[in-house]
Amino acid sequence: MKDMRPIICEVAPRDGFQSIAAPIATDEKIAIILDLIAAGCPRVEIGSFVSPRAVPQMADMAEIAAAVRGTPARLSALVPNVRGAENALAAGIDELVYVFSVSEAHNRNNVRQGVDQSLEGLAQVAAALPGEARLRVAVATAFDCPFEGTVPQAAVIEAVRRVAVLVPGAEIALCDTTGRANPFVVGERFRAAMALPETAANGWAFHGHDTYGQGVANALAAWGAGVCVFDTAAAGLGGCPFAPGATGNTATEDLVFAFNEGGHDTGIDLRALLAVADRIANLPGGVTGGHLRIVPRDRAAFG
Amino acid sequence: MKDMRPIICEVAPRDGFQSIAAPIATDEKIAIILDLIAAGCPRVEIGSFVSPRAVPQMADMAEIAAAVRGTPARLSALVPNVRGAENALAAGIDELVYVFSVSEAHNRNNVRQGVDQSLEGLAQVAAALPGEARLRVAVATAFDCPFEGTVPQAAVIEAVRRVAVLVPGAEIALCDTTGRANPFVVGERFRAAMALPETAANGWAFHGHDTYGQGVANALAAWGAGVCVFDTAAAGLGGCPFAPGATGNTATEDLVFAFNEGGHDTGIDLRALLAVADRIANLPGGVTGGHLRIVPRDRAAFG
């Protein structure tokens, strides 16, 4: 295995904030993002350039982008189409995340179009990108779909192949959208995707949720397959307020603990991160998860 | 890697029940153990043959043993000394678990003697065993000690070597007593312990807690090192009632999900197990954890 360093991509400001219906003050969002960066998060997905009618929580993206640009972190934003890409680029964000789902049912529910249309949209966004911009493709429901159940591996691999043909240099994130993947299938699907000749130049990321307590194990299975970029959310923000007990993204602090203590430093200061996680956990209307944050007596021990 | 099948050793009746101060009715304990066996748990640690003054919850061990003997599961019980071993054998339990801690401070706190004395006690228990009885040695604080912090790997490996010299055929369990181990150190310590020439004939087990959300990941790291026996507790029972947020043993249902869904069948019926986990979670005074149990909408999907 090559000499790898784990890279955390903090997604609480996007996947987390969008799960909160009550408006969060723009200043609070900016302060949280700056705190995450100060704690050492090397990458932050700061939000979505989507229609404010579709997601009112994301109406202040331009203001947020202006306030956090120029910090040491690599910043990205989700865009659903060419217009979103143009808005993100105009706001100074030059890493764009384009999402579609392998399962038709979830893709139609999430982005209101079929998978073929989504891949056409990907080609359009890629064509509209200036040379210096980066592109990530988030392959949602890459393991399990809330409507269709288990998503067959063949369908995922074929979707990855089509993405790689369209955007050979993009980072491809396999997303466990529901948190129902298990560590064995995560490792297996990454190995199959990475073995495709078409993906030789693509980068890789794993986006996980902790619904069934597999969050850290799934991320480490991806790491074992050679993936070194991991989407997580501080405080595990992102649970659906309408599904009691369902947690959100894998908590950044839980995965950082595994890597930092295990001799693979993420560059993130765990104590500073926990302070931001507390701030996030105090946002009204948020559903949080994670483990490290709720055992406060140990905090002094984290270096 | 050899062809392995994961074996769950259910420890809620021992590590879990002992964490509950209020007396649990003997009939309820027996019913839970029988339900765990009916759900397919291949091994169950049914309790501790200790002084009822030290642990009043374990005063009814003989009655419990009599009621659950002869079921398909392999039953074991913890014994602190030769008297406990004799009582267990007299009750018809022929797999004994002897526990000591690598760290002096925890050993003195837990079993009221030094590590050297504990190893003398191990030799005495081994000598008192009839030939057909099985012995497991639980090496507690094999990663982290609540009093001394990180336990050095060299100390753990030396303790394992001493155990192996005393009882070459015993199963050795490395125990993450506090749940502060990380998956990298778990894999590393098992590989080092298994590489000792003295341990060539020993079996191996991992006993984990989920305090920091590493429970499933730590177990799978042990599995990756070649371990196939895992101690877990249904409903994650075992958290300390005096440490809010601290969860107990890794939840059986979370680890069974990982293995069963990942193509390594444990032989446990997840839906039946979740029903027992609910019963355990309803015990007054218990602190529970785990993830699968609290997302009830998905239960119908578990085969």
C-alpha cells in the first residue's frame, strides 16, 4: 500500500446544516466553518449552491463563501447544475461537488430527474468548469437506497464507469447515504471501482453515515482498500429530525480519534474539534450523534 | 487467511447484569439467556461465580446454571479463584473465564491483588481443572487502563507470554476494558501476541466496548488479524450508571449486522436478537448503547 495520509472532508456545513429546518444565522454558520478550519480540518464542504426555494437554509451561500475564502482549508460546495456551478465559481469556490444517485428512485426524489439526465448534467457542469477548478462526483446510494433497498454492486460499478468516462480526473465519492452499508461491502465496492481501467486517473472518497454503528468501521474498510478522503460531520450532525434515533454523518471526532490515536495523524486537533462539535450540537433543531463528545471526562487527555 | 467464521460470545448476562445494582429476578435472567440462545448465540457467558457479598447480582448463579445447561450454546462463567472454579464446575459449567488486568492499578481495584498474585491464581485454577473443562483467560486493560491511561504494548505482550506459558491451550481474550482502544492498535497487538512462539496452541478472542464509537471497527481489526471470537452484549448493556454517556460492551446486534450482512454469517437471527435486546434494554437501572435497536423502522428487513 502506498504511503497514505487520511484527509477529513468536513461536511457538517452542507449535509448537516441542510438537515436543520430552522434558519441558522449566517454569522453562526461562518463562525462554525472558521472554527472547523482553525481546528485543522483540511477540507470543508461549505454548503450547496441550490435554489433558495428548494433549500432555504442555503440562501446565504455567497455571503458565507466570501467570509471563509482565503483560509488554509480546501473549500468545496455542492452544485446541482450549471447555474449552481456558475454561482459557486462567482463566489470564489473552485471545488464543486456534483451529486447523483445510482438508484433511480432516490435520484428522482433528491434531484428531480433520472440518472441519465443527471449524467448529462454532469457533462454540462464539467464542460462549464474553468481549467483550474476541481470537480468531485458524489455517487449517492452506492450501497443502499431508502426506497429500493440494497443497490446491486453491478449497478454501482457501471455508474462509476460512466462517471469516469465523462470526467476522468474527478474525485469520485461512494456515498453510504443511509448508513446501512457494512464494512465488507464497502471494501469490496471500492476495490471493484478502483480496478476499472476507466478510473485510473480518478481520486476517491468515502462518504458515510453512522446509522447502524458502522461509521468508523466502514471508513476504515475504505481506507484498507486505498481510499484516503473521508466525509464526516462534527457532532455527527445530519440525522433526520423525522426518524428518531437515526443518526447523521459519521462523527468527525470519532473517525479522527481512530486515525490520530492509531498513528495516522489527520492534522486535526481533537480537543479544538470537540469544542466546535459542542457548538454544532447546540444548534436548535439539529439531530446529532457520535460518541467522543458525550464522554466529557476524557477531554483533557486528547492532545 | 484461513477460512474463518465469526463466533459471538454474548456477555450481557455477565458484564451487563453486573453493571446493574438493582436485583434482576432470577427468572428474568434465565429467560433472557434462553432467548439469547434461541436467537442463535453460539456462546454465552452466563455470569460470575464470585462472592455474593462482592457482587450481589451474581448470588443466584447455581440456579441460573441449572436452568440453562443442556441448551445448544457453549456456556461459560467468570471465576476469580479456585473456589469460584469449583462452584462453577459443581453447577455444571465447564468453561471457566479467569480475569486479570495488565495494569497493576486496575487489577488491584478489580480483583484485590497484584498481577503476580493473579498469575499464581491462574496456575492454581488451571491445576484444579478436570481434563474436559475449558479455560479462557481474559486479559483486561490490554490497551487502556482507567487509572493508568495507555497500557504499553510491551507490558501486554509480556503478560500474554506469561499466560501462554502457564496455560498453553487456553483461549486468550485481549480486553479493551474502557473502550478507548483504536482499530490500528487492536490489530497490531493481536498480531504481536499471536506471533509469540509461546502462544502457538492458544485460541484468541477480542472483548470490546463502544465508548468512543470504535466497537465494530475494533472487532473487525481483530478479525483482520485472525481473531474469530468476539465478546459483545445485546443492547450494548454494561455502561457505568455513574459515567453519563459512557456506553458498555459493543452491542451484539451492531457487530452481527456487520458480519451477517457482510457475508460472514454468525448464525444469529438478527430480528430475534433485537427482540431480546429490547427486553434487556427494559431492565430497570441498565445503561444501554448500540445503534441497530434504535432505528426500529428497519427491523422487517433483517432476515
